[in-house]
Amino acid sequence: MARFRLSLAALVLACLVLAAMIAVALPLGILVYRSFSGPDGFTLAHYAAYIKTPGLLTALVNTAFLGGATVALVVPLAFAFAYGLERALLPGKAILSAMAAVPLLVPSLLPALVLIYLFGRQGILTPLLGGANIYGFPGVLFADAIATLPHAIIILRTALRNADARLYEQATLLGAGSWRKFWTITIPSARYGLVSSALVVFALTITDIGAPKVIGGDFDVLAIVIYKQVLGQQNFELGAVAAILLMLPSFLAILFERAAAKRHAASVSARAKRLSPVRHKLRDRLVGLVCYSLAGGIGLFLAVCQLVALVRLWPYDLSLTTAHYGLDRYDGGGWDAVTNSVILAGATALCGTAIAFLGAYISERMKEAAFLRGLFSRIALLPAAVPGLALGLAYVLFFNAPANPLHIIYGSVALLLIANITHFYTVAHLSAVGAVKALDKELEPVAQSLGRSRFSVLRLVALPVSAPVLMEIALYLFVNAMTTVSVVMFLYPPGFKLAAVAVLNMDDAGDLAPAAAMGMVIFYVNLAARILGHWLFAQRGRFNRPEILVSEAAA
């Protein structure tokens, strides 16, 4: 019986590897192949054509410049915000933390819409610009800064939270002042968080299509090039070249981040003591100014978006109306698009969480099939380096090929589900791996000695004990599936429109107020999902008592 269970686990792992190859490796292989493929076989003609086209080369330079500028703007602000939450004594930290997470609950193009209403040609704050134009690079920069700020804050909060208080105590005994301790202890200890947040912000910025599409004007970036080449001109080869160029910085960023992570892990002490913040008036006032200003700015962004969705004609007729929420009257899919998105996001959360935990459990707890476990773990990290647009284009080239037996799922909701799970899988996998590694390594041997199967351990112990992480994975997948545009832009069938894509289509049609209304609907759906998810989990108090679950498994 044990041999059968071993074979079954190896078979499941082999199926996961095959699924990962189909969902990630093979489509990316086709994408690379098409970028080098010509009538006579291998060629660099597509890359040469890209380089020789002035507008396309400019888009490449613009993309790099935009990514660097966003990092320079966001990382210092995010560090100050994270520092205020973790190291300063500020009132209302719970509210500050909640406000910082707001941009995660909306599509990335919504900040660009708000900037148009505030600083566009008819914006209420446009006179403050002194005749300057928000469209182009400035608008894209600030829109991407709003969208990426929460990601950097989350990473830097973790880095600052894990500091060793003993270093500060020793520095104080040696007579070091606050400023010296900041530069010699705080910054070095948070170095990995700073590097990681910078790489994440850069990757998210260069792969975003929402802000450049809405407010970019003539400021072209690689994401817009892919959009135009694929949807506008049906030039898949040049689109593939742009996708490869977009992927390269992401791959390099992932490799650099992995190297930094290994060096960081080696310097962490198991006896580290957590640092508790102490009052420092000047520091608290400075970081408090940054925190409350950023939180106020995010609150203004959300309030303007909601106000735009409720007034008749901004800024001429500010009387309230709910007409813009009559989404069925506008191009984009109407309320059916919202329903479709909720269904797809729910399926992504359920299926993605189950696959991520099963894959993490088998790959981490199995002692056999080392090659398959290593291969699966490596493929699972690959989606993190693949921008959504590149993955979407790879799926078009791979699944739309008539010779491919899987061609039958092209243009179906199933392909959208696979694309969503694949696109966000790396974070879900790493989170599940962390939960699995936290389990006692003796669970399976003890269960086997008691005559219980691995499935019993998985069902009665591993799943319940890991419930908090599973809930966060499910909410992460749901929210991202509701807000993503890039990965589904090329894949959604005509009869299954999605809410986030509808925002983009409404903007194209000039229906900015209905687009804002759709964006707010997405926000409220995501907010309700998070509240409901945490409430449901709070009702399951037994999940917080793993000793009971272990007893049940042994019984």
C-alpha cells in the first residue's frame, strides 16, 4: 500500500510538471521561436526591423527611462511610509495601512483616469500646473507610482519588521546617535528589501499597459508597442520581439533578486530580537508627514474616482446621478462583464490555491523523484519573470496553432482561467511553500506509523494549519484576477467580456465617467471579497488550534 501511495504521489507530481510545461514553458518557447522565425528558418530580421524603426526604438528607451524614474520616486516614499508604520509611533496606523492597500484593489489604469480628471485639460487642479500638460511621461509616471506604491510598502515593511533589536542596543551603549544608527544599521539591514522593492516596482512599471494607454499620449512604451502590433496590425513576429525585449529586464531582475535573497538569508540570525519602536519627536513628525500625505493622496484619488462616477458631467454639472452605473448602456460588456469577472476570479482563487498548495506539498514533502521536484520548483518561478502581455501573446501563438491538439480550448473561458492561474502562480506557490515548510517534518512518519495515509495528514493537519496562508493566497488570486488587463487582453472571447478590460474599452470610447464607475465596482467587489474572506475565516476558530487537528489526525 505504501508503494502505491508513493507511485500515486509521483504520478500527481508528474502531472503537475506536465501541466506547468503546457502552461508556461511551451508557450514561451513558441514566443521565442516566432521572434527568430522567418520564411527560410532562423533569422534576426525581426530584431533588425525593430531596431531600425525609430518609433519602436524610442519605445524601448522610454520604457527603461520610465521604469528607472518610477523606482526613484516610489522606493524612497515607500520606505518612509513603511518606516512610519514599523519604526515610528504614529496614531491611526491601521487606517494608514488600509489606505496604502487601496491601489491593489483597482485596475492599474484607474489612477490614470483620476489624474485626467484632476490635471487633464478640464481638470479641477489643472491651473496649478501653470500651463503644463499631464499627458505623456508625467502622467504615466505618477499613475504607475500610485499603482506600484503598495507593493513596495509591503516588501519594505517586512524588511523593517525583521530587524534585530540587539544591534541597536549595542550601538546605543557605544554612544551612536539616531542618525548614525539609521545609516549603519537600518539601511544595511533593509538592503534586501530595498533591492527587492526596486526590482518589483521596475518590473511592474515596464509591463503596465493601463497607464500608458490612458494617459500616455505620444509617450510610447513596449507594452503599447505589443498592443498595437498584435491587435492593431496583426504583426505577431514584431509583437513577439517586443515581448522578448520586455521579458529580458524581468528575467534579469528575478535573477538579481534571487542572488540578493541568498546573501540576505545567510546574514539573518536565528536569535534575532524584534525591535520595538520608541518615541522620537522629529523623526515621528517627518515620517508622519509623509505617511499622512500619501494616505491623503490615495484617499483623494479614491474620492475623486467615486465622485466622477456619481456626477452628471465633470466639471460642468456636478449634480449627483447614478446614470453612469447603468453599465449596460455603454460599450464594454455592462454588468455581465462584472459577473464574468467575479466568476473567473472565484474560479482562479479556488483552483489556483488548490494547485499551488498541492504542488508545494508534494514537491516539498516527498523524498522521491528529486528530478521532478526540482523541475517543478524551477518552472513554478518562471511566471514571475513573464509580463502579462508577453504571456497572453505566447498563449495566442501556442494555443491558436491548428496543429496543436489543445487548440480546442482557444477562445474559451478555460484558457482565461489557465492564463490567470499561470500569471499569478509564482507568488501563490512561494506562499504555499512557506506554509508547508512551517509544518513539522515528522508528521508523515508519525502518521505512517499509526497506519494513516499522507492524504489524512494533508486533509486533517496540513490544510487546516495552513488555512491563514491559504486564505491570503485565495484573496491574492481573486483580487489580481479581478484587476488584471494585460494577460487576458488577447484571450477573452467576444461573449465573455471582463470588467477590467471594459474599463479600458470605455476609455477608448470616450466614456470616462462610466469607466470610473466600472473601476469603483471592481474596487467594491474586491473590498467585499477581502472583508468576507477574513470574516469567514474568523468564524473557523478551530483553525487557530493546530493541536486539536494533530490529535484528530492521529486518531
